[in-house]
Amino acid sequence: MYLGQNIQYLRKQRKITQEGFSERMAVSRQTVAKWEAGDAIPELEKLLEICDFFSCNLDELVRKSLPENESIYSEVRVQTVKPFKMVRYVMISPQPENDVNAYMERWAMASGLLAFDKDAKKIGWDFPFVTLEQRNRFGLNGYAAAYILPQGFEATYPGVEIAEQKEADYAVITIRKPFKNAFERIPNAYKKIMQYLGAKGFKEKAEDNILSCFEYEYDKEGITYMDVYVYVNAVTDGSLHTYFS
């Protein structure tokens, strides 16, 4: 159980002293010290208060090593994505992500895109319009993949849809080695973004010609990373903005 170290870790992350945290929790400083040392366990009601205060869930607080877990993820940041044009394709299959990525890579070779720009960016996102029957009876899921078209390249080769994306603000998090435990690390990244949005008062927003979310995978110094993007409402603090280019 990681409860004590997690409370201490989260408290220090928020730059709160034991005395300050004890006041928030309406307990003595000695009680907080015992929690962090593992000499005492908060009652369930108090555990829920701690979760609310740190914007985490009970399972994370008690069972996971948050300092170790945090090394997997960057901090969430708000990033302005400039407008771009893309070619995209959707597949519904038992393994749609693998299938559509392979299809798009073949298209990029055949169309001359990778000859034009070997570093052309490829993004992807879950395709939600799959029926319950397709999922439950046939084990099918949907995924979309797209190449962002570099300036000067004309996409005339058939087999894809051409679409345009407007400039938009996204909450973004980076995952280190996302496929080491993909079924936990990638969903947890989305969860961290949603916690960030809730704490900052931002909201998800649906709008035409803007992807609600997408993922961008890349390698850096032999390590795989993934950036997860979730579209949010406009941000007024310009200091938060960086650019996807």
C-alpha cells in the first residue's frame, strides 16, 4: 500500500506544509505525520476528502505509487494547434488501430507523401460510431488515422478523405513508453487531462472541423512517446500557449 508516500508526495506537489494540510483536513499536524509515515490510516470519509482535495481517486491514492507513475507522464499543458490539412481513413475491425495505420502507411508510400517528406506527421483517434452489436457480437471497434499534409504536397492519390482542421486549443499530455502497458497508460493520460480541465475550469467542446481528440506517436533518442490532445474551450491566458508544428 502506497498511501503514506502518496499523501506526502501530493502535499509537496501542492507546496503545502503538514500544518497547512492538517488545517484543510481538520486534523492535527501529528495525525498528518502519522499518515505519511504509515503509522495510521485515515478513515474512509477522510480518505475521500483527501481524494477530492488532490483531484485523484481512491484506488490511485492507496494502491499506486504516484511518484513512480508521474515519471511516465508530463504535466498537462494547453497548446494551440495551428490549422492544417490532412488525409484520413477509418477502419472498423477487430484490430482497427493496427489495420488503419498499416493502410495509411501504404497510402503514404504509394502517393509519394513519404518521398516528399519522410517525417510527415501521422495522428490517430478512436472512431466512436460503432454499434453495440458490432462491438459485443462481432468484437469490432473503430479507429481513424491521418497524415498531416506538408505545405506544397498535393494529395491526388485516391483512397483517403481530405479534410481541414481549424486552429484550436488543446489540453496535451505526453506519455513515455505508452505501449509498455497501453491499456493502462493511454486511458490514464486522458483521465489526467480531464482532471486538469476540471481543476482549471476548462471544458471539452465539440465543433465542426476540429478534432475533439487525437494522439501523436513519435520516437526520441530511441524511446517512444505519445502526445494526447483533447480539444478545450478558448484560453484567455496567452502564457499557456505553445504550438504544434
